[in-house]
Amino acid sequence: MQASRREFVGRTLCGCLLGSLWQPAAARVLATDLTPLVSSGYRPTDADERGLWQACDRLEQQVASSGLLLSDAALKSYIRGVLERLLDGQATDLRIYPIRNPEFNASMTPNGMLMVHTGLLVRMRNEAQFAAVLGHESGHYLRRHSVKNWRDIKHKTAAMSVAAMFGVAGLAVNMGLAMSLFSFSRELESEADAYGLQLLKGANYPPGAAGEIWAQLIGERKASARERNKLYKDRSTSALSTHPPTEERMRDLTETAAALAKESAAAHYDARREAWLAAVAPLRPMLLEEQVKLNEPGASLYLLESLAQDGWDGLLRYYEGETYRLRAATGDSERAAQAYAAAVAAPDAPPEAFRAHGYALLRGGNGEEGRRALTRYLELAPHAVDADMVRFSLNQH
Amino acid sequence: MRAVIVLAVAATALSGCEVSGYALVPTTGAVPVANGAMTIHPAGAWNKAQSAAVRSPEEFWTQNGPVLDRVYFVGAVKDGDAIVKQRPNDERKVPVFHPTMTPQDLTSMVESAYRIRRGAKVFETTGVKPVTFLGQQGVQFDFNYMGDDDVRRRGRSMLAVAGEKLYMMTLEGTALHYFDAALPEFDAMAASASIH
């Protein structure tokens, strides 16, 4: 019961109601005249906000002990560095929790708990893009959006508040109120977008990074739709959409970023791509495994090709092969075999690439080379959990 | 017991499975499972879920409720079919079965099923080894996983291909107590399993 309560609280407070997720945006807000409403060391004063913070403190205790937490001191230290670039001293008010979850998301609660999904880490291409998401979440935090949303919800009918807790299906009980609830949330999202751009610019990150994220997400969704022979739909057309209206949002962010860049044409921006790649490199096998094993081939291939813009390496080729192997459409055996062959030719091929290469060769009738690849796998990973199975396969061929 | 079943029904409903009730499995004699594709000799007291799963390749039993332990039976899966029921346009699809699958293909198929259908966010393979299952050369796949409910679970799948069809039994249970408690009975049932 503890677990289900944790899930419920997490969804309700941080997801549906507070609007602190990376979620829908409404009309474009100019990145001017937005000042922080939270100063360093801020503590809530009135009853509404104190209650909200207490609920979030309880949630944080549960998150801090969750088995889904990614305990990685180096990563947390890196994220703290990005927050300090964005927020200076105010970054010390925030606590960082990387979470194992392949969905693209991040959230920040009003008490300063920042949760970053691994599905976000795998998709960002430089520090500026990552900072754009943290800037957006910081915008919610510094503008105290959650307490605004909380009060707004409290002013609606009691029935509506209860319904809201049960998500979109529950909201259908009162479409009018539901529409106003989502509209309000989208306004806050737009404000957070604009505030995030200000923070980006202030930290010398290129403000255009925020729009790039949405371009990438749209590209990924289109690739996924194509794979399934479906037409891509920008989900902003749904009034009750809980997904970002991405085309519109990308346009707003790009225009605002261009305006900001024009204001200070001489500014020297740095996306800090190398720093980003160095920070996520140790995590990349895990991040790609999470994505590829979801067997969403259109999205996975789009992602892999994006990551390979500077050249393919052994790891990327291995996961390209894995994507084809799991899809198993006509011709995919050959595509997977080619990808594995390319992977093991690279100096940084993971041991698993030799296993996959070996089985692909055996399937293709090339017993000698297949056995050689499987033997190499066992040499590289003698204590692998499937070593007995691979030895058995070797003896069979 | 009734409370356990009510809780089990509620929990399973939340997880997306439609369970309309449970029937006690006879503890003696041979019992057909997976739409009659296999026969096993049950060990211990198990409850068979009565559900829409009749139309799916899956059948599951539980001792203490599906949140705590389950045994799945999947039988006679044909070339091109999946071990779970799914639609052609699902965004994420569990890889379909092919008789030419290697051990790594079989285990990654099960892993994807857990990631896609059971919401596993952390999935770790702890063992893959050759075994005899259903009188065939088979694979024993051991793993653990954790989903959004933050409960660590362990699992063991026994897989074999016979007559170009896939047969599978899987035990999953909470890493705290229930998996270990059910494992001897599961292993005994797997050893007793035969193909019709």
C-alpha cells in the first residue's frame, strides 16, 4: 500500500496539479519583466503554501529512498554545476534526484526538489539543451507557479478538485472547469518557458537551445509515427491534451530566443557540448538500453542517428543492431548483422556487441566466425550472467 | 482470503488486466494450462485468474494476490505471434516470436514485455542458462525489475521451442519473501510440465 500511495502522491502533487512538469504551454510570453518571486532561503509563510510544502517534503522523503533513484555522485555534481550557472547562489536551495525512467521529463516541486528522468538525459545533445529544461523548471519554482495553481484549484468546486486528482477521465465531469484548469496551467508553462530563456541567456547558453529540444521531439515523434504508418499529429489540437503543443511551443521559443539574441548580438554563447558529452558518457549504455528495449524502433533509430551526428561509435552501432533485432521486420536480420559487424570493428565496442555479432553470424550460417565472436565475448566478459548459455551455444555449433 | 482476493482484483484492475475473479486450482492430478497447450502438476494452493486473458496467450495464477506473486503460462505461440496480446499500431510492441530465435532473442523478448507491459523502469538480468524444459532444450532466464510502484520483484522464465512453437512459464514475485517462497513450487511445476 505504501508503494501505491507513493505513486499516487507523486502523480497528483507533482504531475497533474502543480503543473511543474515539462508540460503544455499557451500563448507566447515575452521574456521581459519576469522577476523571481522566491529569494534564496525562501520559506513559505501562509497556510496554503506551508501545506503544499509539507506535502512535497513528505513526497521528497519517499523519492529519496526510492529504488528508482539513479545514485550517481558525479552526475549530481554535474547537474548542480549547471544549476549554479543558471541560478548562482540560489542553486543551493535545490536538491537533485535523477530518476530511472525512459520518458522525457523533469519536474521541480515548490520546496526545491528537482527530479530529472533518464529519458531526458538520453535526448539532450548539449549542456545548453539540458540547461533549457532546468531553466524552465526553475521558472516554475522562482515564479511560485505551484502555489498559484494550488490556490486556483482550491477556488474551484470541491467536486472538481477531487475529479482533478483522478486525471483526465475524472475531469470530464465538468468540461468548462477542466478547460479553465488546463488553460491556466498552459499560461504558467508559457511563463516558465520565457523565464527559462532569460536564465539561459544570463548563463551565456544560446537561448535557441530551448526551441531545438522541441524540434528534436517533433522529429522523434514523426519518425515514430512513420514507423507505424500513422500520420503525425501535433497533440496541441486537443483541448485536454496533457502533452506539449510542440509545434506552437517550438515556434514561440524560437521567436523569443531570436529576440533575446538580437538584444545582445555581441554576446558569446557556449552550448558546452563537450562538457555534456563527458558527463553523460558513462551513463550512455544504460540510457540507450532503457530506450531501445522499449522496442519503439522509429524513435530509437531517430535518437541513435541524432547521437551519431558526430560519427558512429561501437556503442551506437551495437544499439542500432539491437533496434533492428527487436523490430525483426523483413531485412532486419541483415541490417542488425551489419550494425553488429560495424560495432565490433570499433575500438569501443561493448562486450555484448560480440555476443550479438556471434549469434547473427551463426544464424547466417557462418559458424566459424560466429564461434570466434562468441568466444571473444566470453574473453571480454568471463563472468557474464549468460556465460553458461553462450558456452552451450558454442558447443552446439 | 477474501480480502486478499479483493485486493488482488483491485490491484490487477489498476494494472490494466481485466480479472473477473479467481478459481482455486486443483492440487492433485494434471491440470491443462495456457489454453490446453501444456499440462502441469500443481504444487501448493494456487488461484487461477478468470479474465479477458482467455482470449490472450497468457494465463496467470497467484497464491497471495498478483501484487505479491504470479505464475504466467504461455503456450503454443506461433511464428509471428507475441507472448502478450497487442495491437498492430501500438507505439511500443513486444517483439514477436520466431522459431529461429536465439537465447538472447528469447530473453530480450521477455525483457521488453516487462519494460513495455509491466512498466519496468529498472530491469536486470541475473542469469541465463541452458535447461531441459518440456523435454526440450530450453532456457532459464532469471531477472529482477522495479516499476513505478517502487517494489523490487524477481522473476524466472522457463522457455522452450517445440514444433516451431514457443512454450513459457514465468514466476514473478516480490524480492522480499514472495519470490523465494514460491520458487520451489514453481520449479517443481516446471519440472512436471509437458506438452499436449
